[in-house]
Amino acid sequence: MKPEMPLRVEEARKPPEKSLSMAAVMKLLSCLWELKEVKVTIKHAGRGALVTATMAIIGSLAGGPAGVAVGSAVGGLLGAWMTWGKFKSVPQILKELPPAEQEKLRSRVTAIVKNLEWKDVEQLSKQVKESPALQQQLWLSLKESLKNVEGTLQCSD
């Protein structure tokens, strides 16, 4: 029984493993999509653009320059109506992920930041903002989690 004692002492000396809750992951990733100006578009967005362009062309054929303006306006309104509710924010999409996928994301993010020195999410967010390498790792993790979502994830660099 004595051989077990040194293991317990060593385990007690190890710093506690840092883990993030899903809420903390969301807060951390929010700084990432603010930095990268993330936009999520769902596939239906193309339909709205197609309707707008079609109406502009029809308007131009029917009424010349004034017809382009009217056709574009009508097409824009029709396209907006067709795509209403089809665009989602990244936080909304993450909240709608199945629990298993949320847990995978939480685990990936925790693995990325586990060796950093931090006390709270604000301090961790500051480190992410200052490190392009961390941003890239978190971005890839986020993209991996959203790869099965019907849509595309785009950011400006």
C-alpha cells in the first residue's frame, strides 16, 4: 500500500487541469469572430441574389433605366422575403449544435488553451487577441465544428 502514497502526493503537486465550460468557450470564440469579422451565410442566400438580379433585368427590359431601379427594389424585397430567417449568427449556430458536437468543440478549445496561463476568460481572450497563432488554431477548431452545418463560414483576414 505504501507504493500508492507517492503517486497521490505527486498527483497533488500537479497543477489542476484547466477546463472551459461551453459558456466560456462561447465567450472566448466571440472575441475570435469579432476579430475576424465572421459571416455565416446559408445556401439560400444565392436564391435571394438570383431573384434580385432577375427582377432587375426584367425591369430594365420593360422600363429602361427607371425599370432597373424598380425591378431591383422589387427583386430585393422579394429576395429578402425568400431568405428571411436563413442567416444565422455563429453563436446561434453553436447553440443549435447537438450536445455531442458542442462537447467536441469545448474539448478542442480546451486542448488549445490548456498550456496557457490564465485566470478567467477575459484574460484568455486578451491572449487570443494578441496571438495570431492562437487565433488560427481556434479558427480551425471552429470551422471543424461547423463543417456539417448547411452553409458557409467566411471571414476577412
